[in-house]
Amino acid sequence: FQLVFYIYMSSLATVLAPSIIWLVLRRLTDELRAIAARDPLTQLLNRRGLTEALQLYFNSRKAVPAHLLMVDVDHFKRINDTHGHAVGDAVLCHVAQVLRTTVRGGDLTGRVGGEEFVVICLDADAQGVMLLAERLRAAIENQTIPVAGSDHRLHCTITIGVSHPFAGSPGLEGAMREADDALYRGKAAGRNRIEWPQVAHRDPQTQG
């Protein structure tokens, strides 16, 4: 019995130890992958995370063309210069939270630089995209942000540029450029507004 027990325990140790190591390494790998896909300040997806999520979406059978919203905080440099970078970071986190709580389930939200955010609307028509964009714009305009160590509350607005629908993760870069162009037209027109792309466009990947 002792011999059998010894052989059993030896075999278990030989099998169990590598299994535990594999599980630990797998968990660490998953955590590192998640960290690499997210913006450290807001915890929204970064460009890499958005690309990976879109690849998964467009690989599904039910995938339909998506719209992209480019969201920019108006006068953000002025906020940083006037109130400091800590308040600027608080504004970015506030905008990120509004995006998380306002978009529909399944939509993608990300931060792609400075004060620029992205919302990718999946399975939505143009009217639905416009309604979502207006909800986002109004939510930011109608809320104030507390300033640490002060009774003052900060008010800010956003400008949103919208892309035409695109299909396939390779279309992400083109949609971002298109929405970015619309965004800057919105900035030039007075900010705190939603701007659609000017030129009629059909993504080649949506053509049948």
C-alpha cells in the first residue's frame, strides 16, 4: 500500500505542478493582453483593443456595417492650462464614464489619443447613430465635473464627427480619418455639435 501510495503521489506531483504553472501563465497572459488593449487612464479600449474587438465582430455571421463616432473634448488645452493636468485627467475620466453609461450594450468605446475618444456603433442605422451621438453630446453638456479642493464645478462640451458605415476591421483607419475630418469641420463651425461626412461614400468592402 505504501509503495502504491508513493507512486500515486509522485505521479500526481509530476502532472499537477506543470498544470498549475500552465494555469498561472495562462492567467498572466490574459491579464497582460487585457492591459495591452486598454488605455491606462480611462480603461477604455485603445486602438489595438478596438481593432481586435472589431475583428471578432466582423468574423461573426451576424455582422453588419458599423459607424464610427470621433468624440473630442472642446477647449481641452484651455482646461489643462487653467486648472492643471489633474483636473484635465478628471475631465477625461468623466467623459469616458459618460460614454460607458450612454452607449448601447455591444457598442465599442475607446480612447485613441489626448482628448479624443471613439465610439463604434454596431448594428445601427443612420438614425440610431444620430440619436446616440445627440445623447452623448447632451449628456456631457448637461453635467458638471467637480474640481478637487474647490467648490467650483467645471462645465465642458464635446464635438462629434461621424463616419459613413464601414465593414471589416481594415476599414477602421479610413472610418477614423473620415470621422476626424467631420470632427474638425464641427470644431470650425462652433463646437458642441455633431458633424456628418460631406462626400457620399460607399466602402468598397460593403459592395456585393
